[in-house]
Amino acid sequence: MANTTRTVKSPPSKPAAPKPKQTPAEIKPAKAKPKTEAKAAPAVKPAVKKPAKPRSKKPVLVPPEQRRFYVEVAAYHIAERRGFAAGDPLEDWVQAEAEIDRLLAAGLLGN
């Protein structure tokens, strides 16, 4: 005799009834998660700063052609600053020479 198994089908279940909507007063606010305190950063030793090398105070020797070029450019910028309005180009040149000589003496311009 052969074993025959009968499977019994269960009746389909009823769909769940919809939940009634809650009014805003009935809704419970979500629990606020406790804020974790920020961990303090580990103490960092300040970087040891090496003293900056002071710029050389002795005048930088530049060739006369280079100095003339610096003065020429500076005089142009002086004239440009005043909008190329009427002025004395010789005065612009003298002012530019003074500025270039000051920069060269301070070691801020040149090689």
C-alpha cells in the first residue's frame, strides 16, 4: 500500500482591519536619544616654532640695468595709480627711485 499524504488547505485568512488614524494629540513624541558628549581632543603640544631668519639688512647689489628696470616699472605704476592724469613724469621717476632704493636697502627686492 502506498503512503498517500493528504494536505489540508486552511481557509484564507481575513485581511487585518485598518488602524484608526490618531490625532496629533494622541501621537506620542519620539523619545529623544541622549546626546553623547563630544570627547575632548587629546592635548596636543604646540609646535615649536623656529625663529625666523631676519632678512638681510645690508643693501642688495643689483646690476644698474636691473635697478633701472625696477624704477621704470615702479614709475609706471605710480602714474597708473593717479589714472595717468596730468602730472610730472620726472616726479614719478624720482618717487619710484626712492621706493626702489628703500626696498633694496631693506633686502626686500633683488636676488
